[in-house]
Amino acid sequence: MKVLFKEDVFSYIFMLMFLSSIDQCFGVTSDTITTANFLKDGEGNSIVSHGGTFELGFFSPGNSKNRYVGMWYKKISVRSVVWVANREAPLTSRTGSLKVIEPGILVLVNGTNKVVWSTNTSRSVQNPIAQLLDSGNLVVKQAGDGNFLWQSFDHPTNTLLPGMKLGWNFVTGREVYLSSWKNEEDPAPGDYTYRCDPTGYPQNFLKKGSNVIYRSGPWNGLGFGGATNSRYGTFYRYEIVSTNTEVYFQTYLTSTVIATLILNPNGVLQLLTWGDAEQAWVPFFIIPGDNCDTYKLCGSYSSCNSNDFPVLCGCLDKFVPNSSEAWNKADWSGGCVRRTQLNCSQGDVFLKYSQLKLPDTRNSWSNVTMTLEECKNICSKNCSCMAYSNSDIRDGGSGCLLWFNNLLDIRQVPKGGLDFYIRVASSESDDSLEQSNGKKGKTLIWILASSVGVILVILSMLIYHRRRRKVLELKKRGRLGYTGNYKMDLNSGNCAEEFEIPLFDLSTIAKATNNFSIDVKIGEGGFGPVYKGMLEGQEIAVKRLSRTSTQGENEFKNEVLYIAKLQHRNLVKILGCCIEGEEKMLIYEYLPNGSLDSFIFDDTQNKVLDWPKRFHIINSIARGLMYLHQDSQLRIIHRDLKANNILLDKDMNPKISDFGLAKICEEDDIGAKTNRVVGTYGYLSPEYALHGLYSVKSDVFSFGILVLEIVSGKSNRRFSHPDHNLLGHAWKIYKEGRSIELLDECLSDTCSRSEVIRSICIGLLCVQQCPEDRPSMSSVVFMLNNEGVLPQAKQPGFYIERNTKEVEFSSNQHTNVSVSETPITILEVR
Ligand SMILES: *[C@@H]1O[C@H](CO)[C@@H](O)[C@H](O)[C@H]1NC(C)=O
Ligand SMILES: *[C@@H]1O[C@H](CO)[C@@H](O)[C@H](O)[C@H]1NC(C)=O
Ligand SMILES: *[C@@H]1O[C@H](CO)[C@@H](O)[C@H](O)[C@H]1NC(C)=O
Ligand SMILES: *[C@@H]1O[C@H](CO)[C@@H](O)[C@H](O)[C@H]1NC(C)=O
Ligand SMILES: *[C@@H]1O[C@H](CO)[C@@H](O)[C@H](O)[C@H]1NC(C)=O
Ligand SMILES: *[C@@H]1O[C@H](CO)[C@@H](O)[C@H](O)[C@H]1NC(C)=O
């Protein structure tokens, strides 16, 4: 028996040697380190997980000479390290080896066999191995056994891979959390952590040291309570699981997309997906996403609204600033207080507050089986209970969440915000007026209120029926090809709904615009004139298209339906359209502040837009364009992006207009090659102007020009300098390290130097000669919002010579382009 056993062992070892020599011959790599087979630095060897997803080996980050054992994606072209073993104990030379030894530990030793890093174990086994699983989990175990002695998923670094549990195990008392690298070249733990906090009701926190800088909001069964930016994609899910023994946050993928959640050295948490087309990581969401993500920026009982920039905070209804003096100086940290003190013995009431991110739940109590009614009862019985809500919003809502402290860190979330109920003095209740006015007043008010209600109901029924009749009529006449299935974007879940846009009669629009009177004409674009009008009490802008001659009615309707589906806060909203015979019109929301060029290029108006507003505008345009390019279901190339096409709402938020029109008004639009160039002198990319080749990267070029214009306050078309155009000027001073001098003089006292320099560099990167050298809009958004090092810009693509009104270009196709200088210019390649 003994002999036989020995033979078995020998044959096993022999087989191993044989197999590993085969591996060497065929370049096949194993996924396992055994006691006989170890990894040695400097020999280019590594192990690769069974499905080929991850690779484990030695590496040096960036320009560092230090050596680390790390894990990265095997299949993608950019080395992306997701885990580091010896993050705090680098090797200084290429002499390390990674071995498995008894009783079952993985050790990293240096050239003189000194252990610099190791795993530990509470059990000992006979034949330990380390195996790299296809999930990215490196495990140590007994060969042939399923129980792990140790796993890297319990020791993450800065990356959360699907399947890892981020949180607390109450049995072992261990916490697993992400910690950022110190910097791009040093994987040692940096300042930032992202962790799941089980106190009160579980939430995730992004922290710098011990300070919270961002809070996810409580888990509500579907997502985080009202978080705006932790988008929940079709390919990606996450949840917080809470049991008696553990609480953890976990992500999982529902498709083959490569996605990782990574915490950067500068404290930005990103969900990145690998873009095969871009051959780069594309951010799916970024946390913090805006100012309102800053933890308790607005103090207590106050909500943050990033659309109200620069006054971000506002007291909740029935609340007033704790200190109005501080509040008026934009110091919101003192928060708000009830305008009427509570008096519990008098019986307080609860008012509903909606579309908000739920307040911090670290001092909350919950019961998942209670109903909302039970929840209210229990909260009203305890005078220190300040608010309540459902803890789970699925299936109409269930469970109970109670707050016992001042309500902190609330923000407005128009889409996906939640409801909760706050305790206020009984005199604040909406029917308190009735009580104080006695019975008579009460009756009167009731009668008034109900008659107003009845009138409103009748009115809306009338309006509905009129609409409905019109829709039916049009359907009968076969004119309404308008109802389509509309899938909502990822932000709001995956529900499908009917999508329809109103079709207006020509007579209605003629009336609304005073018969297209010259007095209400507010612009003349390449696609036709624009009129201001008044329709059903709403201000509208009517674009009368003049260039759709060859397009059929149905095609036109389809196109309009297409672009009307594009909805984003930085795109002008389409309210409807009108088609009658040759007349084709689009009805848009009316934006009172007109277009961006009338501010930035005007010597007096330019002061209205200080640097923070301009930076906000740059960022918002980038987001709108990113949406057109990749977030919307259709990929839309604008083709005529410029300052005149950026409209400003009453709060100076920019909205891109005229998107999709190039498509509507284009006859021959099958390939990305066109014999008619739609666009404007000064914003055209070289490949588009010369060869009619357009892609998303031609929009990126126009965006780059726009950024330089916004920063400098000078129009690229009208820039006058003896030697060069605006691009040339920007490039020259950028090379000389004097970018900041491009800044519009009127901005100098409001500007953030680093934002200005960053914007200029991004602007230049966008106007590179070769489309491939220009970043995608998602990279632009990312670069604008992060402080990482930017790539060096190369000489931009110039093609427009200075001081020319009429220029002729010849390309290798011998086509001529003539350029004129109307506000919106159509270039024809004949
Ligand atoms: C290995 O580590 C030990 C202890 O830190 C050190 O003294 C020794 O020089 C190292 N050897 C090499 C080859 O780096
Ligand atoms: C491994 O080491 C860590 C840190 O030294 C310790 O907290 C943990 O309890 C150890 N685990 C086992 C299984 O021994
Ligand atoms: C209001 O201000 C006072 C004094 O600054 C502070 O002690 C108190 O906590 C504030 N109240 C709230 C609700 O934040
Ligand atoms: C609360 O109401 C009771 C009864 O009306 C009154 O006596 C008491 O002073 C009130 N307390 C406060 C703090 O207003
Ligand atoms: C939760 O509420 C239910 C009643 O809805 C009750 O039976 C149960 O005991 C409560 N659980 C806790 C932990 O309070
Ligand atoms: C109210 O709730 C708090 C927190 O759960 C608790 O400490 C306190 O004892 C309760 N008070 C009453 C009167 O039940």
C-alpha cells in the first residue's frame, strides 16, 4: 500500500511537470499556483483565470520602479489593475516570487527569500493551491476542495468586482471596504474609502479619512433612496443585503459587459464600462456627480437643487433658515428650523414631502413588515420621532423607516425621488385655516375649494376631449403615424410607455405667431426662420423648416418622433409639430434668455456670465452632447454645434437646440459621407469641411471651438489677429504655458485658475487634426469633472485661414466649398 501511495504521488508530480512543460510549449497558462509551481517576476509569467478574464502577475504602476503582484483584465487593451496583493509592501527589484506553502498560505518573497506579504489561514491543509477564478477572486484552498482558506474578495483594494461583498460580517467582526490608491503610481491605501454603513438603516458612504463626503441614501429595495447618479443599468444591478449576521453591498452584471466600480485617488467613485469601439473605459456614472452630492451641504431640513446654481439650498416648506444672516451669504451649513415650534402635547401632524433623496438614516429605526399607516402611528406616538416613510418602495411600498434626529442631507430628485412625512406643528397642517376660522369659514372654504376643483376637472375634461377628438380625426385621416413604443432611459428604469407628440394645425400655429408676423420673428437659421408664439398660455418657439422639400410626410413624422424622444435637461424640448402640405414646422419650448453668443461675444452682456456660470455651461453642453452621442437610444450627430445654437433658460442653464435637424433636412444620409455639408464656418472639423466625412468626432471638434470661445469671450469666426485664428492663438499660448491669458478679461476675478486651464486644454484636445486624437464626449465629461492629469494636446487642426469671407478649398476629390457668413451657414459641396 505504501509503495503504491508513493508511486501515486510520484506520478502526480510527474504529471504536473509534464503538464506544465506542455503549457510552456504551447504558451498555455494555468490558473493555479501549486507548491511545485510558482510565479517568478522577470520571467514574464503569470496565471490566467479559466475563462481568460483575469490575469495575475507582477507589474509596476505608471513610471514607478516598484514591483507589485496584481490582477488585471486579460482581455482588454488597457492594463487596468483591479487588485494588488502587496499594496503596502512593494518590492524594489524584479526578484520576487509568489508561492504557496504549507499549512495553506500564499507568500510573496523577495530575492533573499524574505516574506514581504502573505495571506493567513485558520486551518491547515495537505496540498494547498492558489487559484485565480474567472470572477477575479484569487483563492487559497486544498486542491480539489471547495472551501476557501483565504480569498482576495475579502481584501479588495480600490475596485469592487461583481460578486464581492462590501460590508460587515457581524460573526467575525470584519469589515470589507474599498480604499483608494495614494496616487496613480502608489497602490498603498490613500485618503478615501467607500463602505457600507450598517448603523441605523444601511447606506453607503464615501469618506475622506473619517469625514463623510457623500452618502448613497438608504436602500429601498430597488436602488438607493433618491440618489441621482447611481444609475441602475440594464446590464448592471446592485443591492444591499441585510441579515442578522451580515450587511453588505453587492453588484452583479446581467450581461457580458465589462464593468467595474473603482475609487480613484482623488476620491471619485466611478462605474466604468469597457467600450470596445472606443477601446477605452467609459464612465457610466460618477460619484459625487454634482455639488448637491456633497454630504449635508444644506444643513438640516433644507434641500439641495443643483439646477438652482449658484443658490443651491432651499428650506423645506414650513421651515425657515436657522440664521438668515449666514443663509444669505450662502453659508447653508446651519440649515433650517421649523417656522412654528413643535408642541407634542398639542398633537403634531405629518406633512408629505416629495421627490427628494431620503435623509441620513444613521439614527433611524426600521421594521420591514409594517405598513405605512402603522408606521405613522408608531412615529406619532414618540415625540422624538421626526419623520417616517416606507422602507421599501417595491409593489406600492412597504416597511417602516423612522428618523429620530434632525433631517440631514436632503436633495431634490425630480426623477426617482421619494416621499417622506415630516412632523410639523399642528397649526401648520393645510387644513389649519379651517380650524381657526370656525365652522362657517370652514364651510365657505370647502365650497370655494370644491367649486374650483369642479371647474378644473371640467376644464381638463374639455381639453382632453378636444385633444382626443383631434387625435381620432387625424388617425381617421391616416395622418397620425405618431404612436410608437418609447423605452425610457436607464435613469428611470426600463418601463416602456406610449410615446406621442402633439400635431398642431397650421391655423393654430399661424394664430399663435400672429400669422408669422415679422414682429415675432426671433431668428433665421439655415433650416428656416424661427418665430416666438403663444400657445395655450405657454410661450413657444416655432421653427418653420424650409429645406425639407424632398422628404415625404411619413418620413418627416418619423424623424420628428425620433428627435422628440431625445429628452435631456440640456436639450431644448420639442413640444410638437405641424405638417400641412409643403409646410413643416417644429414647435419648441421658448427660452427667454436667447442664445449664448449674445452673451459671451457682447461687451456689456458678457459680465452676466461669470466664470462659475461659464464652467457650468461648458459642463452642461458636454453632458447634452454626450447624451446625443451615446446615452440616447439613437446616436445623433448634431453637425451644427455653435454658440448660436446654445440657448439659455431663465436660470442661464444651457440647452442645445437644432439637434437632429441635420438628419431631418438631409436628403442623402445613409452613410457617414454626405455631399452636402451642413454646418457653420468656424466650427467645422477639417475632415467634414474638406471631405464631407462626419462622425461624432466632428461634433467634438465644434465643441472644442465652443469651449475656447466661452473661455475667451471671442468668436473664432471673428477673431482678429495678424498671425492666426483663435485656435492658433490658444495653441500658441498653451505651448508657452500661458493658457490662462486666453481668459476673457471680464472674468478674471471670478475664475478658478485650474478650471480655466483644464477647460482650455480640453478644448484643444477636442480640436485635434485627426478625429482619432479627439476624445469622446464621455471622456470630455470625465476630464472636466476630475482632477487627473490630462493628455498633452498636439497642434490643432487648422484649416480656416484668417480674414477670409470667401474661401475655396480643394480636396483630393476636387470639390469646392463656398463659405458665407450668415448666422447659420449651409455649405454646399457641388
Ligand atoms: C529582502 O528583504 C530584506 C528585509 O527587508 C532585505 O534586507 C533584503 O535586502 C531584501 N532582498 C532583496 C534582494 O531585495
Ligand atoms: C488574518 O489576519 C488578519 C489581520 O492580521 C486578522 O484580522 C484575521 O483574523 C486573520 N484571519 C485568520 C483566518 O487568521
Ligand atoms: C441652529 O443654529 C444653532 C446655533 O448656531 C445650532 O446650535 C442648532 O443646532 C441649529 N439648528 C439646527 C436644526 O441645525
Ligand atoms: C404646548 O402646549 C401646551 C398646551 O397648550 C402649553 O401649555 C405649552 O406651553 C406649550 N409648549 C410650548 C413649548 O409651546
Ligand atoms: C415589526 O412590526 C410587526 C407588526 O407589523 C411586529 O409584529 C413585529 O414584532 C415588528 N418587529 C420588530 C423587530 O419590531
Ligand atoms: C422614542 O424613540 C426613541 C428612539 O427609539 C427611544 O429611545 C425613546 O425611548 C422613545 N420614547 C418613547 C416615549 O417611547
